[in-house]
Amino acid sequence: MNRRPLGTTGIEVGEVGIGTWELSGDVWGPKDDAVSLAALRAGVEAGADFVDTAADYGDGHAEVLVGRLVAEGVARDRLVISTKVRPRNRVWAPPPEAPIEDFFPPAWIRSECEASLRRLGTDYVDVLFLHTWSRSWGHHDAWYEAMAGLRDEGKIRAIGISVADDGAADANVAVARGQVEVIQCVHSVLQQEPEVTLFPLAERFGVGIVSRCPFSSGALVGDWSGGVEFPAGDWRASWPAKFVEDWLAEQARMAGLVGDVVAGSGLPRHAFCLKYVLASPAVSTVIPGSADPAHVRANALAPGEGPPLTADALARLRELWAARQIHGTYNGSA
């Protein structure tokens, strides 16, 4: 697998990593930990060394699994591990009037980092993300001073912000102020907004980009055209409808439009979607999530599979997005 720099952090990562939300055992439905660990091992063996997790994934359970991966024989220095500080008030898309003190007071950032280190069984993480952000917080410094203190102590190597699903540019002030070294955002065939609102600034200031949700929660790699029945406990059966009543049908419609482009590419859908994300030079790594070892391995190997995307295919996708025939995750944002 090719490797890419994580901005100017001095860290290099495989261009495909591993997202661990699906291993949490809660909002994706029950999972078998033995299978989840096998999925992590399959990805690492295929070169996917960037492992992204979070304190909120199964209330720390995904972090524990990553810790077990190391405890059971995968060398810590073989991995680049990121985790996330959950907001203290558990609000994931802050309204602009919400004060940062309700979400990320300095003492909370420190205590959550230290709790994550215990669950992970390591004395440092490579990237610590704040798990959400508001565009109204750009003038604040206390959160940054807390993160910088953790970095100075060697508990984290880089400071990150994970922006909300439809807020790709929300942390641009922090980028320009030099307060953040890595941004994680939704970026896919359907959500192209970061390419114009975030990536140019990130490249200018040497900020690494971690792209998440490359398959739009599975819509781009599964056949949802006739409807789909999600497993018991799977968030996709209920949560998106709070934002878009016809979310499932809309995802299937957009996936059909993309499928017409995929059909002429000579690539399977998962490889096409990952190659699309990686066509942006600003992207350091993309983190598809799966609890299936075969899927995780296939994702890790996808960049080397088949031909590259053609300029015509990229142009067709960008035309669809510019015409708003395809769009973002829940609310139809650009």
C-alpha cells in the first residue's frame, strides 16, 4: 500500500486506514469481538496501519479492542492510532450559540485523553481529535492550550478536530491559526464539499486530512434500490429519518447515478469509491469501517486494484455534484 504524509506532523500513514465505529457493539447492532479483532488484524496485515477509534464508540469498547490488538501481538509502533474526545454534554452538532465550555473544557479534554490511553493500553496516541466542532469557536484558545499541553507531555503526537458531517469548513479558523494539525471530515463521491471549502486551506497550512464515510454508510457499495432491512440495533434503520424522511430512497437514487459511472470504470464499487477519495492530493488517508475481516482486507487492497479513475469519470461525478443531483450525508447539503 502507498503511504502518505499526515500533513506536516512527521507521521506517515497507509492511504487506507480502518474505522472502528462498527466494532462498537451498540448502534451498529451486536458484534462478535473475536471477529472484530480478526477484522483489525486483516487490515493491518494488508497495510492499513492508521486505526481510528473514539471514546464514544461503544462507550470505549472499540478502544479496548484496539488495545487488545496491541496486547495480543501487533507492535504498537506498527500502528498509527487516533481517538476522539467526546463532548462533555454529548451534543454532536453544536448550534452556533452553544458555548465551547459546555463541550470541551480543558479539564475534560485531559481526563478523557487519559481514560482513552488506559483503555487503549498505551502511553500515547498519534492523533487526538475533538469529536465535534462549531464554526463559532474560532476565537477560543483554552481547548488548544489543553491539547498542546498533552502534546508537550508526549501523550499525543498531533492535535485534531473531527468536524460534523455537514460542516467541512467549520474548523477553518483553527486551521488558519495553526491550532490544528489534522482534520477528519465526511468526504465521498456524494459529499464533495470538502474539496472546495476545506482542502485548499488545509494544503496551504500543511494540515492532514482523514476522510471518513467513503461509502455513505453503505449506500454506495450495497444494493438499496429495492429497500433494505438493517440488522437489529443498526442506527440506519431510524436515525437518518430524523433528518430526511426519505433518506433511504434518496441514498439509493444517488447511488444509482454513481453506479452508471462505476459501470464504465472496470472497478468494483468499493475500489471506485476509495480511489475517488484518494484522487484528492490533500487526503492523507481514508477510513472505511467494517467488522467483516474480508471487507477490511479488500478495502486495504483496493487502491492497487484495477485501473485508476479516468479524468472523464471524475468530471462526470463532479458535474453530478455541482448540479446537486448527488449531495451530502443527511440534509442534502452540498
